[in-house]
Amino acid sequence: MSTKLKLLGVDVASIGEVHGQTPSAQTFTYSDDIEQVYKRLILSPDGEKILGAVLVGDASAYEQLLQIKRNDLPLPENPAVLMLPQWADDANSAAGTDVLPASAQVCSCYDVKKGDIEQAVVSGCRTMADIKAETQASTGCGGCAALTQQILNAALEAQGETVNHHLCEHFHYTRQELADIIRITRIKTFGELIEQHGNGLGCDICKPAVGSMLASFWNDYVLDDAHRELQDTNDIFLGNMQKTAPIRWCLVSRGAKSPLTNSWCWGRWRKTLTCTPKSPVASALTYLARNCMSCRRFGNA
């Protein structure tokens, strides 16, 4: 079992066994109080396999560690390189996308393998949008987006093409370079960043990415006017909208322990979206409220 979350602007991820219950399991721990980063890697007693991992403050190694565990890939001679930032190049060379087998599952939502993505590139796909349309990878929960992009870039480079690592057309920097700019220059809003270091108005790629960086560095309230437009739908409305079937959507409202009723859900969302009772939006919200997981959980549906 594995999961990756962002809690109050802090990246958190866990993989497999996180408490080291296996007798004689080996544990590697990295802690940086200045950068507020904590990582723990649990290995089998012989040190040959990953049993689990915990990442707090920096979850950039999540996809890499998850693929190593899923596919039983060989570990580098010194497994600590998988956690230590100064040895990142060694870690990438030891467990990069090139060592993943073609049968490695990249997208668990649609069971997309690494080989499917590589074949899509051979067939003419050149961008993430092309890959999504061809294979459906990264169109579900989106958790595999980073790994899908890495495989796409590697496949393009293997064909002799130049890969653009810029975050998007509005910023001629990588994500890490933008993060460094924000941290060093102490930029607090997306408007400041795009005015000083970008162009245009931004897009659905750079806005959430920059919003995540700003939240991680400065921990401002994400629904302030300066940050609200950067959030995705779930964060703007403080609820989780999930598609549970081709014609069915589920609305999970965020509440603090109290039972949620249909009337509460309906009233809250109607007020938020200011729609009339007979409008198409109102009809949709009525359907959502009747099928709300929160309501069903407390027997109010």
C-alpha cells in the first residue's frame, strides 16, 4: 500500500511497511531540521529489497522508490543514495526509468505499462497531452504524472530528439529552478513570479505547481484572493469531487466530525455556487447530495 499527500503545504508520502515490523529489518534515516525534511527507508534483513518508506517535507523520491518496490528492482550498492539530496545523480542513475522493465505498471488507474508509453512515442506522441489521449496515463488521480513525463522524456531522447524541461510555455525554467527562485527572492504571489520571471497569464500546469511551491515555502492561507485562482476545484470548494461511474459523480464535503445531511450538503453547495433551484447546476448538485459519500456514511442519504 502506498499514498502521497500534501498536508498544509507539506509533502507527505508512505510506501509499504512504515513501522519496521519485520524482524532484523534495516533502516536508513535522513533528517534535516533546517529544510524540515524527514525520510526513512526500511529494507529487508539482507538489504536487497525495499520493505517501506516514509517521506515528509520532500516526496520527490516517491515514484522512484515505489517503482523499485513494485518491480523488485536491484538496489544501488549504497541504498542511502536514494534519500540523500547531494547524491541525487547517483540515485537517478541507479534507479532511473531506463532500468524499469516494459511491464512496469506506471498508471494503476488505467493499468498503463511503461511499454505502452514507449510504444505511444514510437507511434508519434510527443507531449503529455498526446500520451494522455493515447494511453489514458495520468488522466485518473494524476499521481503518475511525474513518472509518465520522465518516461516520455527518456523515450524522446532515445530517438535523438531534444527534450524541453521547462515547466510550461509561460516559464522557461524547470520546476526546481522556479522553486529556487521563489525561495531565494522571497516571491509571495503568482502575479509577482510571472511578471518578473515569466510571460503570459499562466495555465493549468504552472498555476497549481506554483501554488504548491508558495504553500510549501510561506504557508499562507490558500484561499486568499492572491492564491485562490491557483487551486484546483477540490481545494477551491473545500470538497472532493470524484467520478465513481461513467454517469455518476460523488461529492465528499470536508467536515469536522459532525454528521452531514443532504440538506446541509445541498444548502452549502447551492450557496457556494449561487444557483437557482431549477437550474441544471442545481439539479446536478441535488443528485450529488443524494449520493454524497459523507451522507451515506452517516445514514442520511
